[in-house]
Amino acid sequence: MANELPFESRLVEMKSKIEELQKFGTEKQIDFTDEIAKLQQKYEALEDELYGSLTAIQKMQIARHPSRPTTIDFINAICTDFIELHGDRMYANDLAIVGGVAKLGGIPVTVIGHQKGKDTKDNIARNFGSPHPEGYRKALRLMQQADKFGRPIITFLDTKGAFPGAAAEERGVGESIARCLFGMAQFRVPIVVVVIGEGGSGGALALGVGNRVLMLEHAVYSALTPEGAASILYKDASKAGEMAEVMKITAQDLLRLETIDEIIPEPRGGAHRNPERQAEIVKSAVWKHLQELLPLSGEELVADRYEKFRKIGKFTYLQDAVELV
């Protein structure tokens, strides 16, 4: 297993034993078929046990896996005729956000998303998927173009958050995020959002105002990273696991809270284990929701989006806690 995660060590050890036994049997011409079959059964049982009871922090580790499919991977796998568009027409082209025009099932769409790198050099070029203001202004420009020409918008969320450096603040990162939120609330075309990895803070939410919000099974979505929350509350980033449970960052938590609309299943072990299969599942889910949204008028789409976000939130009232006079 390449790039195994810390909690997968038992699986790696068992897999290694199976491979060693297979190799030894081949070299010595000994039949270990029964023994290998038993070990394989134990391996699969361990997989079921492990991936069936993942903690929030373990899901976050899967969401951050370096081999996890990125926005470009999904666009190339589920769309055809993709033409990437660049720049915000104001300052620069931010590689941390990619987007352009493509076809999904023969229908022209605009696709946009955060883009992390595949290696160190690529990550540096893409600022580890943390956009500057010009990235959000590019995204808004492409969405305005989609709205003008009646193209559905599909966004992919995968970032720890917008870049927090001084240069981003000087160029108005907060304002650029706010304009994306304001724009997405008013566009008269269907918007489907897919959280494919880590949806962090306003940097993710800037592309997250959709008629439908979907999440991959092991993706996470939160106002702040668990490490950041632990550093603020406990002055100790090592308490990230504890914070991850409290913050309710997993797809399962957010579906229960009605913050998202659907969980997209992942291959066992995560999307990086079978990217091709994962792309097929994502395409099917996105297409299903687009078919439901396409018949709606512009006014209905805006109203649908408004109602969706207005109803998010759970409140508990303590009876007799406050006496109203």
C-alpha cells in the first residue's frame, strides 16, 4: 500500500505477510493456496472493521491523502471537451483554483474547483490549494459567464482555506470571498457543489453556495481545521482528534444536521484506492441532481438556494430557562 496512513499499519503488515507467502510459494514451488485464502479473509475482515468505524480525525487523514483525486482529475474523468480559462482580468492567474467550460453528458457546464498539487513542485505552484483573492475573482468571473449563457455550474471543494498571508489580505481576500457568496446566491442557473476532500473555512464556502451540496464519504467540511481549533481553545494542536469529533466535520455528521444533501460513497479505503470508480460514482450523483434542477426556472433556482441555506441549523430551547415578561 503506497502512502499508507498511520491507522492502516495493521493492514499494511497483513498485506506484506500475504505477499511474502505468495512469493515464497512461487520460489519454492509449494502450494500455500489455503493459507493465503485464510489470510486474505482475515485481511478483508480487518478492512471492514477498520473502515467501518473510522474516527473523524481518521476521515480527515483520508481526505488529505496525497494520492486523493483532485479537481482536475474529476473534471477530466467525468467531463468532455474541457477548456480551462485563466485569470481574473485584474491581477493574475491563481493556480490554486482551476475552472473552465466543459460538457457533462453532452450538456455545456462550467466547472470550477480548488486544486492541490501532485508533488512538492506542483504544490508550491498551486500554493497547496489555498487560493489568493485573484483565485476567487477568477472563479466569480467564470460563474458570471455561466450565468450569462445559461450553463449549469459544478464546483469541487478541496482546500484547507484561503491563503492567510499579508499579500492576500492586502489584495482583499475577504472581499473576494464575500463577492463569490453574494454572486452564487443570485445566479439563475443550477449549481451543484461537491466536497471532494477537505472543505476548510470561508476558502471552501466561497464556492459552496449551491442548490445541492454533496460530499464524498470520507471528505470533511468545517469552519476551521481541527488543528486550528485545538490551537485556539487548548493552545495545543495535538488535541486535533478531540476537536474533530466535537466540530462535527464528517459527511455523516453534516448529513444528519441537514447541512449537505447527499453522501457519495467511496471505494473501500478511500477515493485514492480506485480513482476511476470514484469518478463514475461522482458523475452519476452530479448528473442525477442536475436532471432534477434543469427543469426549474431561474427564479425557482434562486428561491431553492435561499431556502436551503435559511433552514440550516438546529436549535434547542430550554423550557422555563428564560421568563418572558
